[in-house]
Amino acid sequence: MHSETRQARLDFNKLRKRLRHNAGRAIQDFNMIEDGDRVMVCLSGGKDSYTMLDLLIGLRQSAPVDFELVAVNLDQKQPGFPEHVLPEYLGKLGVPFHIVQENTYSVVKRVIPEGKTTCGLCSRLRRGILYRTAEELDATKIALGHHRDDSMETLFLNLFHGGKLMAMPPKLISDDGQHIVIRPLAYCKEADIERFAQLREFPIIPCNLCGSQDNLQRQATKEMLRSWERQHPGRIDSIFAALQNVAPSHLADRRLYDFVNLGPGTPTKPANGQSDEGDIAERPSALRNIPIRVVGASS
């Protein structure tokens, strides 16, 4: 930061402390990083991934466990992509890094008609490449920069357009069971990240492949949530809290509870006795001893 005043420094330190606290709490709550982990930090060149790397570097210095960081950027060969920016930045930080070059840009442009949303295909291609890279680098965890607002947007996108009650879990396992994906910024607000990135003067690289598509459903959902927050401050906090306070038996998923065979004598509380769901249904016998796995988007 340049030309700092004392108040500006105090405000910045307060912001950084809040972000570090939220990231550290998410890591602890979900056991994201363990002793001996080699964490592959995925950098896109955007504000979120820069902030994630910055926070992880700081947390590593005070963490009670020992872990490594390796930064990875996927150069998708977008026209005009400034290839020098990330290597120069990471070189100054002294963080080990790996640049992966894959021409997914031409694939997306060839497959997706002009004017259509490219994010779906782009994310699938990117995910596969990152999983492969994690294997090559012997990474035990893959860290993505999705934050709290991303999770809220995904929740409503799936609700409105996918017919699913599903968001972005802070930690998940890949479909093949080989990779653990973590989201250290899961508790961090986008507004805080945006302000932090500005103050830290990160060399932001815009995504010219999909970032210019103003008609994206995600952008519309983002605006909807921001409008709600302006009209009803605290609403987003309440929605996010709901993701951590789920009553599955008060939904209608028969894969989780045997509603068909529900009858007198069915236990009203799970074995741990900590649920406040009220009257609940019995889980099918085949599932009673199997933990419910939270499934969510991994890109």
C-alpha cells in the first residue's frame, strides 16, 4: 500500500485479521489441512485466489501443523493472456509454483456456439487438468478460491435452474475418490476479499474467456443476493447459517429417510440426540450406519 495513513493501516490490519480468522476457522472446522500435507493452491490470477494464497502463507507461519504450499496456474491460452504476470509475482514471494499450459480456450470456442455460456465446459476441462497436475505434484489437497458468496450463488443457481438443494461444500472428495478439494475462503465475504485485493495491489488478470459474458445466470444471481442484502441487512448471513443447520427429515429426499415406512415407534432423534429437527423419519436400514456425504460442485 502506498501513502498510508495511520487509520488506513489500522483498517487494513483489521481486515486482514478478519480474513485470516475466517480462513483459519474454516480450515479448523472442516479439518482441511493436516500435518504433512502438500497443498496445491490453484491460482487464476483473480482477487480470490491471490487472497487465498496470501492468507495460507500467513497461516502456515503460525499453524500448529506443518504443511507445504505449491501454487499452480493453468494457462488456457486465451488471446492476450499476460504469461509473465504470475511467474514474476510468485517468484518475488518465493513460493514454489508450476505453470500448466493447455489450450482449452480453442476447445471451448470450437464446441460452444457464440453467445452461449462457456463456464460449464471450461470448468470441466480445467478440473480434469488440475486433478492430473495434483497427481504429478504429489499434492494431498487441492485448494480452490471459492468464498462464502460463491456458495450462496451456487445454492440458488442449483435451486432455480437445476432442481437441486446443493451449494459448495468447504471440503469434498472427487468422484473417483482420489482427490480432496478444500475451500479455505468458505467463511470469507467477497466484499472483504475485494477490498483486501485492492489494498494489497495484486496484479489481477481478468478472465477474457467468460468474464465478459454479462448475461451469465451467476451474475444475475449475484445481483439478486446483493439486492436482498441492501433491503434486508443480515439476510445473507442467515442463509449461510442455514447451510450449517440442515434438517434433512423436513425435506423430501427419500434417499435419506424412509418416509414410506414411517410409523409409530420411529425414533424422533438420531443417536447423538443433538438434533432439533422435531419429528424426524427413520433412515433406510441400509443407510443407518453410513454417514451422509455432502456433495457439491467442485469447480
